[in-house]
Amino acid sequence: MKWLISFTSKVQVTQAMKIILVDDHSILLDGLKKLIQEDDMLQVVDAAANVPDAVRTICKHKPDLVITDYNLGEDDGLNLVRKVKRLEPTTKFIVLSMHDESHLVKEILKEGIDGYVLKKDTKKELLEAIYAVRAGRMYLSNDINTMLVRSLQEPDQGKILTNREREILQLIAKEYSNKAIAEELFISERTVETHRKNIFRKTQTSSIVGLIKFAYANNLI
């Protein structure tokens, strides 16, 4: 009796990495999706423009990676990371942001994100970040690494607010609107709003009256 033995060759197929994008600018989302999907091993499965939609789509698709901006309209990427980590603790995150302030970067890193890349960085650096995270490593862009090293040499732990935040706080105390503050300091209203949220969070206040009282009590203005 002859035994016919067939051997099936096993070909290891590596699946594309499933990615969800979160940003409140649709043009940026479209460009980012096109850039990422030029790589056959990366697949953008969905995108969202705000925190509630992002949480829902992340829980639905269970992606390998979420790439999120810090500024998300009325909310921010830090809150998104915290909410998702409670629901899907193994979700990996790369923050893609224009913000390179040391106190903000450190606060975001404490939440257990896997990468931080600046929007001014190159496509090559973003792809390096994605593949580093895929391999289980943390990735910080060159500029973020440099900023963190400098912050060790000039520690800011003793400062409640940065110099820019104190400038904005002083203008808030004078009842300047976000638009007026932006014009006074030659920055965008979105940047003012981001600083404003950071000021309230760092001072643990929730109203203008409470913020002003805290500021006077701590000699911030």
C-alpha cells in the first residue's frame, strides 16, 4: 500500500496594520490617510474628528494604532487617550501635534502613549514612528527628544505655569477674549484655547473667578 503524503507549504502572511486617525481638520485627515496608505502594510480603517466619535470607532474596529492630534475642538487628545485606555487598555497611540512645550509633552507621555511626532516632521519620521510602535518600541521625534533633554537641564517642575501661560492668564484677568489675546500675542485663537485649557487644568480651577483667585493667591499675576 502506498501512502500519498502531501505537504502544504506554510506561507506566513503579515497582515496590514489597522490604523485610525483622529483630527478635527478634514483636509489634514485626507492627506494623512493618503500618505499612510502608500505603504501596503498600513491600512487606515476609519477616521474621526472629535473625542466621542473617536471612542466609538476605536471600540468598534479595535485598531492596532490610533494616530491623534492634541487639539480636538472643544476637547483634546489627552482626554481621548485616557478614555480609550480605560475601555481598550492595549490600544497603542501616536500623538501627532504641533505642540512641543515640555510640560504638555510630559503630561501626555505619562498617560502611556507610544509615540509623539510633530506635524512639522517629515513623512519618513512618521512612518518610522509607526513601524517602531508596531515593533513594540516607543518613538519620540528628534525635536521632542531634544526638547526633553533640555528640560532636564532646565527643570520646570517649580513653575506652575509657563511664561506664555502666565502672559495669557494676565490677559484673561483683564477680560480679554481669545481673539483679543491672539492678536495681542501674535498667535492663533486655537493656540490660545489650548493654553487656556492647560491653565485651567494645571491650576485645578473651573471658572474665571476661581482662576483669578488662584492666580492672586499664588502670585501668578
